[in-house]
Amino acid sequence: VGVGNLQAGGTGKTPLTIRIARDAIAGGSQVAVLTRGYRSYWETRGGVLSPEDPLPSPDLCGDEAALIRDRVPGVWIGVGADRVAQFEKLQSSAALRTGRGFDLVILD
């Protein structure tokens, strides 16, 4: 699911992403969120957060990823401009830790 808008910032994309992810996890789905991580360390380097990872600094992963991680227990998050690479890292990590893939991937 892609959550986007032609307008940048302040239009409710991240709250909608949080709602979709929460509802899917409550229904038993394994959920991944992919976000760019604007102006964060991971924007150009990439990074992943599993549900077990501690709450990250917004400087590391970006404001949106930190907020999503705080508000959605159980979510997997991939951060970086190369979303395909981050998804591949998430998928490998999730398969190793849980033995299953993602039921839903949300692009924030």
C-alpha cells in the first residue's frame, strides 16, 4: 500500500500509515513500513528496525520512522532512499527471526 500525496508534509500521511499498520497487526498480519527517512543518517545509508529493536533517535532514522516505531508495536521498518534494498534487508531479517514473510508492506 502506498500512502502518498502531491503535497509534502502536514497532510496526514504518517498518521494514516500508523492506522493501517496497527489495524493489520491487530488482525494478525506481519507488517513492514518503508520510509525514506528525510534528513536522517539512514536516508542515504539505509537501516532497518525490527519490532524488538529499541526506540531509535530521529536523527538516526528520521522523524516518521521514530514516530511509527513508537506508535505501532510489532511493526518492521526499513529506512532509506533505496526502498528496494531496505525491503530486501527487512525480508531477510524477518524470515530469519520469525520464519515468515510480510503480509503487508506500506510505503510512507
